[in-house]
Amino acid sequence: MPVQLSDRAKALLEELKKKYTNMDFMVADYETDEEAQSYLSRGTKEYSVLIDPDTLEEMASSEEAKSKYLGLIDEATSNLSGLKEKLEEDGDTDVKRLGVSIGKDGSVSYFAELERSSEKQRERIEQSREKKVEEKKAK
């Protein structure tokens, strides 16, 4: 069900999209981490940000709140970048999506959708098959 936002909140959302061009912004009511993850997994940009509608309305009506939450978004972006590097260090994991949800209470939750590097797995399987074929021929 679509979220109803005030004109000020809609304008702020557009402002955020222009400022953070590498992020998808989603506004939705959610209760659980699973719900948040479901929304965040729909992102198509480098990062996804899920904001509770009440939080966006608060940001739109208060410069202090806007400043606070923009600080959280900036900090989260920095943390997500570091998280991506750590997750990809072993070279066996691809990070498909990264996101952050900002709750009504100002809490920040991080989200990462990972994919094991299938090409490396295919190579190992192929090598294993070839080895078994060689062993059978040798018998």
C-alpha cells in the first residue's frame, strides 16, 4: 500500500535523490528486519536507503532532524563502503546489494545481499570432474 506523504516530505525525498545519486530511497512502514530487507532488496543502485514515513516527515519539518538523519545517511554510506570491501576481500563473495534502514527511533540497520562467486565454484567442479575422469582412465 502506497505511503501518503506531505508535499514537504515529497520535496525532501526528491532532494535526497538528487544529492545521493548512487542511492535508491524507499519510504515504507515496516515492522521487522525481514520486511526492511524485502524493501531494500528492490534497490537498483549502489546503495539502498529505507526510511520510515514518520522519520521523513520529521526531517521535512525540522532542520535539526534533517541534519541528524543526513548525518546518519552519510555515516552509513561510509560504513557500507567499508563493509563491501571486507565482504569481498576473500574474492569468493560478490556483494549484490547493500542497504541501510533508518527506523523511527533513529536506529540504523545494515543489509547486504551476497552471492557466492559462481564462476570460481564452476571451475572447482570442472577440475574435480576432470580429475575423476583421469582417475578412471588410469585404472
